[in-house]
Amino acid sequence: GIAGPMIFLSVAWGIYGIGDAATLRRIGKNLALSFVGSDALNLAVCGLLCIPLFRLNMSGSMSTASSVSAVVTMILGVVPSDLFSPFINGNTLQIIFLAIAIGLALIARSNKVRGLFSSVDQFYILFQQLQSIVSQLVPFIVFLLIVQMIWEGSLSLILTMWKFFVAMILSFLAIILIICVFTSVRNRVSFLTVVRKNLSTFLISFTTASSSASFSSNMETAKKGYGISDEMAGFSIPLGLIMHNPIAACYDILLAIYFANAYGVSVSIGWLVIGIIVCTIVAVSTPPIPGGGAISYALLFSQLGIPNEALAVVLILDVITDFVVTAFECYVLPISLVNIARPLGHLKINVLRRKAR
């Protein structure tokens, strides 16, 4: 229940903090294109690499008309019918739409809403504190779930999926390596400096499986470690936690390919293209909270013709993999933002090149 308001407040108040519509258009356009483009590109590369690994037969045929129609319906459904249903239903895309609309309205009437901004800003701080308390309970909940898995024998089933885990770790490391090398070369900064600066965020995310728990660490590292301006970080870090999901998107396509192969689903180039499109949308629309992907997996599998029986295994698997996915996702975000901030004039290059402590 707290994730929806947090997403809304983070995006809306981040937009208002930009200050003016012209700057917002310039930053927002670059962020959105970079985030979605990065997700889709990583998905395509990951999907192609999985063909030989899982020995997929790409000779199958698939009628893509119904899948394309469902994807279009999902995109058109981004506009909510009222102000409350997105929060009740947990529809992240609609919450983002509302946040952007209200953020733009606040900028347009900035001279008349300063008092309102001050009041709601206090609510934002309160929500952050509440989410921090909830995040501290997450490790205990996850521990109990793992104990339950061991007791019920579910863990033994997960251990048979060694090929999936190998593909997952190799894909994640490849994405991180590519982004870090690109950032290092483009900005003429030591590769080790780029890699080391956000390790604290990685550890926090890895031990809690929560992007909210590592939010303050990510924000501080973005500003003081990588030299991203306060205005850019205040807007792009909250938005990036929602929209910049190359790791989660890669994980989703790996799940789809693995279980399609396991259940004998016919795979084709058309199937893979639809999978990439749906995974990109799912990665953006999934709430950034532990277990937030349950509904997204059901949507993904239904679009790709994977039997519902696979969902039970995926939900058990998600309890374990969520730690790894969240850690890599939070770690890579400020590094990716460096390459967006510099052309926009929102990067302090001397701070970026300063060696990590």
C-alpha cells in the first residue's frame, strides 16, 4: 500500500524540483528515451544469447495479432479513469502518469503552490520514514519464506534450475561490465573508480531486496560520488528506480525463455519480439517492492503462452532472486545516469574522477 504513494510523491515532487517546464522537457525526454532504450537493448541481446544456451528451436510459428493487441491495450490503459483506482489496483504506469501530470501542473502554477509544496513535502518525508521501517522488516519476512520453502521441499526444485542461474548471473555481470566500461571510457575516469563508488548501495540492496532501503545511499552516491547535480539526482533517481530496469527486464526475458523451453512452448522470432516488448513494459510497470512482480509474471506468461503451472515455481524463485536483481538494479542506476547528466550539463566531472574512498 505504501509503494504507490511513494512512487507518486517521488516522481511528482522530483518534477516540481526541476523548476521550469523547459528544463523538464530536456531532461525528461533524455531520461525516458535512455531508460526505455537501455531496457529494450539489453533484452534483445540477452534474448539472442539465450538461444544457443537453452538450445531453443526457433522454427516455431506464432500468431502475433492477439499479443500485439494486448500490448497496445496495455499502453493505452496508462490513462486512469479516476484519481484513486491506480493506487487501489497498484497500477504503476497509471501512477506515473498521474505524477507527471500533477508535477507539470505544479510547475505551471509554481508561484501559487509554494505553501502546498511545503505541506506535502512533509508527507513525502513521512512516507520515506514509514518505508524505511517496513524495509527493516523485509529480511525477517524473507527468512521465514525461505524456511517455509525448505520445509515444503520447494528449494530442491529451485536447485535443479542451475542452467537458469548461470545464464542470469552471466547476463547481469555482462550488463554491469558494459555500462561501467562505457562510462569509464566516455568520461575518461578509472574503471575501478566507477565500479567501487556504489558498492555500499549494492550491499544494502542485496541484504534487504529493497530499492527503498538503499534509496538514501543511492541518492548520496549519485551526488557526492558520481557528481550528478542535486536537481538531476532528485528527479532521475526516483524515476530511474521505476523506469530504468535493464537487470529486471533481462531477468524477465530469461524467465520467459527458460519456462517456454521447459514446457515445450513453440518459440519463434515473432515470439521473441513480443517477449521483448512485453518485458520492457513489465519492467517499467512493476512496483519496486519485494514481491511486486507477481502480477507482472502472470501477464508476461499469458502473453507468451506459458502455462499457469509455471507461475508457482516462479513465485518461489522470486523470493531468492529478488535479492540479486534488486542489488544489481540499484547499483547500476547512478552509473547509467552519469552518461545522461553530462551532455545536459548536470555532471561535476571533477567529483566523478575523484577516487573512491
